[in-house]
Amino acid sequence: MTVVEMQDLRKRYGKTVAADGMSLRVEDGEYMCILGPTGAGKTTALRMAAGLLDPDRGKVLFDGTDVTRVEPEYREAAMLSQVYSLFPHMDVNGNVMYGPRIKKWHPRESEDVAHNMLEMVHLHRRKDAMPNELSGGMQQRTALARALASGSKVLLLDEPLRALDARLRIELRREIRSLVKAMGITAIHVTHDQEEAMVIADRVAVLRKGRVEQVGTPREVFDNPLTPFVANFVGQSNFFIGKVVSSGEETVVENERGVTVRARPSPHPIGSEVAVAVKVGNTTLKLDEGFFLGRVERVLYEGVTIHVDVMAEGQRCSAKLPNRKFEEYSPGDEVTVGWPPSEAIVFALPPGGLQEELRLD
């Protein structure tokens, strides 16, 4: 197993900055997910770790050894992308044995490794099939087996489930994690899908504009975001802007219309401008209890939950509620928007404004 470190990585394509002082440490045997919107620098980070892209500045270390300029084939890192790139003229077994053969392993050892990998991904009965005879999920598992059979200590996955249907993605993300953990490999998995990251990762690194915004366990990142961007990207949040009017066991914030809300304790002094963030899943809609009035705009049925959009205080806010409440809300209904103060986080109002802070590009 291997510790992977990215230290102050910087990469620019013309005027576009893909990595801007990116630093991240992935522990021995850890499953790390790099999560962020399109253009955040996720794939750039992975390609620099793999040796497929040289940084303009900074270092990549494997177990403390600088491998920044080491060729990919000498890094003991295997990369699995969303394009599986199976060799079309080779059957499943041949694809999986490719790495051991290139490394000139003993034929018997290569065969044993390929057999074990195909059993792990439940494809040993299809070892003679050609890639064009396989479903998308089988092709993905073949590519995974090929990567694992190479004997690499680091597995780099670039949105490997993106091209699959929803049901297969759910099944395979659990399978990939189980396989990686069973083999004791250090894994870095890039995705824009927050649910995928929450389920599969030991820790999550949230990227934005080439920089790491926050690193933590899925629960830490979801429940205790460090920035408004993370609060909104990892689980949608509603925001309330105002000034701190009192602080203590709870923070009380008042907007320019005189509406007050309560939130967690915070270090922000009285009079400072802040943004209160609360997850849509922690937002309540009731007739007689809450902080301010709103009017229901639409109700969407999502299966286990319903999504209710409300226009309140001149802006749209949302709530996710149990599906049994579907019949309780209709467009035009007046409701009171509220939340448990312990679930609301207070952030200093960003210098460029809240909307600029929440932008995904």
C-alpha cells in the first residue's frame, strides 16, 4: 500500500488555471473521493498523480518519494477512466492478463492473477468473451480487473461509473469499494456525483477552481461544511443573509426587513454580515411554527421524498420532506419556513457576495 501526496500542484492551460496550489494527502489503503463540479480540476489532479501530466509547479510523492517526473509505468499506479479502452481484439482473459505479460511475469503467475481477478469481479465464466459481447457493466468490471491485475499499489479512477445506468452505478460503486478494500489498495476516485462520494469514500476532498476547499469524512463534509460553497455543493442548502444581533448558545441573525432566524453558535461578532446555511433536508414547512412566511411554488414527487419549492423573503428556498406529506402541500399554499437552530451554520458573508461564492464555474 502507498501514501500519495500532492504538494502545491499548479497547472495552467493558457488562461485557464486547472490546479492552483492543490495539496492533498491520501493515506495508506485509504479510499479518497475527489468531488467537485465540472472544471474544478479533478481529472487534472488524477492525471498528475498518474504521471500522465506534468505539473507546472509542485510535487507528487508516493510513500515520501518524489515521483513528479517519473514515467507512469514506473509509479505502480493504475488508472481507470470512464472510457474503458479494452483491447477489442483480445478476450476478457487476454485484457486482464495484459499488465502481467507486459511486466514479464511468469506465465503461470499471470494466469493465476487473471483467474483470481475475474472471480473477484464475477466474470470468470465470461473469460473467453470479446469486449463487444459484454454489457457496459461487464466492460467496466473487466477494465477494473485489468487495473487490479497489474499489481499496482495505487488505483486512480476517473468517473468510472458515469456512463452506466443508475441501477448499475449503485451496484458497482459498492463492488469497487469492496474489491479495493479486500486488496488493500490506496484509491483516488474522481466524481461529480456527491451521492457516489458519500457512499464509497473513507474521506472526501471537495475541489473548486483548482483548490481543495475541504477534506473530511463524508459525514464531516456534509454536516460541518467549512465554506458556503461546500454547504451548497455537498447537499443543497438554503441561505438567509443578515446581521448578527446576538450570540451565545445560539446565533440570532436579522435581515433588513426585521425577520430573525436562529442558528448554531458562531464566532462572528454582533453587527457582522453573515449568511446562514441550512440543508434542504433540515428545512421545515409548517403552518404555525418557523421563522418567516412563504408561498409554495411547486411540489415534486421523488419517491422516498418530496421536494417543495417555496418563495419566501424575495428568494426561493426548498425543503425535502417524507413522501407521506405529498398531499399536504399544493402550489399557492402559505407556509412558515423554519429549521432546528442546531442544523444551521453561520458563515461570514463572502467579500464577492453569496451568489458569486456559490457559482459552479
